Amino acid sequence: MRIIYLGTPEFAIPPLKALLNAGENVVAAVSQPDREKNRKGQLLPTPVKELALRRGVRVYQFERIKREGHVLKELQPDLFITCAYGQILSQEILDIPKFSTFNIHASLLPRYRGPSPIQWALIEGERETGITIMRTEIGVDTGDIILQRRLEIRDEDDAGTLSEKLSYLGAECILEAVRLLKEGTITYTPQDHSRATHCPMIKKEDGLLDFSMEARKLFNRIRGLNPNPGCYAFFEGNIIKVHAAEIVEEEQPHDDSGRVAVSDPKRGLHVLCGGGTLRLKMLQFPGGKKLADTEFLKGRKIPVGSLLKGS
């Protein structure tokens, strides 16, 4: 079976590696154009491009894949597999492979359709998520479900750790989906569109912490936006990035939310919230190092009673 793999970021690496290690015939990889630069200003290859070239797979990088159907047709693919590719596929592109286009989506569809399902599952305080292998159609994650696998979300998970777990689960799932297709035992189950939820693209301003919110909601937001784009607050006009937190107390409502309740190099930095108290465990000034709050407070005083602002 001739497979073309479409993916770009680190999340797409384990499924591609699994396909190659299983001996699947990946005839080409398609990735977004190189955009990230190193300190010298040189363009860096996307993670998928780097792996594909290292494994001897030809790579295509299209500014607009909709215009390049003729290139992909010449490869006579049986199957497209997409994983965080980053461009919308037109019907013309979807019609190219002999069988279908399978997508690896990081949620239990129809919940969390859209571009940021991992982040929003954490922000919304979900206790489980998973991988869906779906048959791609025109529409945002609306295609028939081939298979799903569930994954528990733990309090210690953030978007970085959960993304890694889901990428490896996605690798297992896509191998199973390809096997089912080869055996002729694959089934396609329509989604219940009435149960669909949608998640928007994450923006930098989503990371601005509003301490009038409950401690649990702030805790989930910090998890969901770490490592990127990250969360932040203001102290005396300066931005403080917040990379990790823990809930000290959940029930007590506070009218003076944002006030520092504890600021101690031994106990850390505790901030009152609209409901409960949050410890900001990992902090950073822009351009500085990430530091545990206990270390951060040794170099910068944030007095008890001072105010951390979300604007």
C-alpha cells in the first residue's frame, strides 16, 4: 500500500516513525514550509521533514497544497495519513488516494473539534481525552470515526506532557487502522454531530491570568497553555510568566483576588483567587531563566499583600 504522510510538528513524529518501523510503504511526506529559525537566522527543517529525510523518504513542502494536486497524483497513493499537517485539504486533494484519507486527531470526537484539542481539554478540566482515527471529509473534523482510544488526564499533565502521550497513542492507533484497511475489516461510524464541541485557536492573550477566577480554573488554564504560549501576570508593571502551579485551597472565596498571601523562599508564592488559593510554582521574567518560586523569591521580593494583575 502506497502511503503519503502529511504532518509537520513534533506531535506527528511518533506516528510516522511507527509506520516506517512497521515496514509500511511511505512513498512521500508532505510538511509545511520551514519557518522556524535558529539563532543565526537560518531556517530549521520541520520535525517531519527532518525525520523523513533521515529515513530516505522524499519530502514535499507546499505553500498551498490545494494547488499541488498534480504532484501528488503522480505518486499514485493508496492512502493519505494526516497528523497536525496545518493546511486544509480540498475535495480535489481528498479524491487523490485510491482508498481514503485518515486523520489522527487528539480528542474523542465529536468533542473538541478544531485546532487545539489538547490545550482546551486541559483548560476545561477534562479527566480523560484520547485519539480518534477518522476518515477526512470537507468540514472541520466531521468525518466518520474508524477507531478511538481513551487516555486518562492526570493533574500533573500539561499540554506538553499530554501531547507526548497522545502522539504515541496516535502511533498505535494509526497502525491498527492501516491493518484494518488492509484486511478489509475496517468500519466507518458517523459522528453524532449534536454532541460536537469546537475549540478555537490558542492566542497569546488566552494566557493572561485573571485571579478573580477560581483556583481550579486557573490551575487548568496554566496546565493547558504550558509550554506554549504560556501564562502570565503583571507585578508592578512587569510581566511574570507562570509555567506551573498547584492548588493550595479551593473553597474559600476572596474579594481581594490577586493579592499575595504567602511570599517565602521556603514556602513559595501563594496568591488569593476568586475562589481558593493558588501557588505559582514555576516563574520567569522575560529573558530570564525558569525558576521554582522558592528560588525566584530569593532574587526578587514580592511582598505579602502586593497585587498580581491580569491586565
